[in-house]
Amino acid sequence: MKPRDVGTWRDTWADVRRSFADFLAVPSATVAAFLLLAVGTYLLDRHTVGWLEPTRSFLKHRLITDPDTTDTLLGAIAGGVITVTSITFSLLLLAVQQSAAALTSQVLDQFLRRRLNQVYFGVFIGVSLFVLLTLATNDTRVTPVFGSAVALLATLGAMVVLVLLLYTTLNQMRPDRIIEAIHDHDLNMLAQNTLRTSQAAQKSEFRPIGTELLLQATADPIRNDAGELLGVTVVIEDLTELHRLEIVRREFVANISHELR
């Protein structure tokens, strides 16, 4: 293998690890939970459990009556969930990209970094896979009674999650929430960079939402007597007055220079 190919594989692996750290870990865990749920309902449908038999009998006579009906029901659920998921995600990502183009590219980053959004994505994908797996296990010998019932409940839950996703997305697109999230992320990255590099104080300036204040955050590493890194302190200073005086100084110098000409 050529050194260039090795570098390419390393870059690809680094991108995969970064994607899991930033976004894919939570959705993957959520999908894995739904896969385990599918395995659990599969085993329940094919084994007799005494205290669950009344529930099985009730569902079989009232809801999951025969394999053909179950096949139609699960097919309709799977198709509906997949269609709604694809359309919703496409529209939401388009709206987020439009906001990012109008404000800053960090809008998309903070949208994807939110754990709640990641859980929502995982729920939709997990429900779709659960319904498809349950549909695949349906046959004339064993009707997935519990799997179909859980699929119905999961679909209802996914519809509630859809409403929550729409609301939280619109709420997150408010300019004040975007700026707040960006500030929080910047302060967190400042502290993490100081921990990672163990260098001297690192500084970052920002303006709180709805104010004229100019603040400066300074991250300093904390060390013990042996020089070992223990943590980071972040001190926030108010530079508003210094900034105002600097503006006055520049205007004064500009006026004097103009008069001297």
C-alpha cells in the first residue's frame, strides 16, 4: 500500500471517529435499543409466557387478527414512517442551512450537536427499522402479535417526537438561542483546548445577547506542585469601558490628523 493511500485511510478513519463523537454516537445507541426491542418481541411472539397469554389472546382477537391484516398494517406503518421521516428531515435540514447561510455556519453545527436532536433522529430511524424487522418476521405460522402492537405504540410515540422536533427546531433557530449556543460552545472549546494543549492562558472575546458589553474569557491551566495538569479555570473580564476608550482615542487621533492636514 502506498504512503498516500495510508494517509487517505487515516484521514477517513479520523473523519468516522469525529462523526461518531460529534453526532452519530447517540443515534446509533438509540437505533441499537430498537433493534434489541425487536429481538425481544420476536422471542415473545415465538415463546409462551404464562402471564402474557391473556394479553396475546386479546390482541389476536381485537387487533392483530391474521397474517394478511398484519402484513398490510405493518407495511402501511413502515411506508408512512419512512416517508414522513425523509420529508421532515429534508425540510428541517433545508431550513437550518438557510439559517446558517444568513447567520453563521455554526448554526448547522449547534443543531447537529444538540443531544436531544440526535435522540430524535435515532428514534425515527429506530422505529422504521423495528417495523421493517417485525414485518419480515410475519408469516402464516406465527403472527408477530407483540411486535405489531409495539410497532403501533412506537409509531404513535414517533408522531409525538415529530411534533417535539418541529417545535425545538423552530425554537433553536431563534437568533438569541443561536448566539447563546455559539457562545457556550466557544467557551467550552476554549477550556478543552487549554486542557489538550496544556499551554499558557488562552483568550476569547464575545458579546452577550441583547447587551453592549464586550467580555473576554481567559482560560488558565491549573497545575499542582509537581507540574501535573489538574484542570482549567475560566475568568471572564468586562472590556466594555476599555473598548469604549479605545474608540474615543481612535476618533481623537483621526480628528487631530485631519485638522493638521
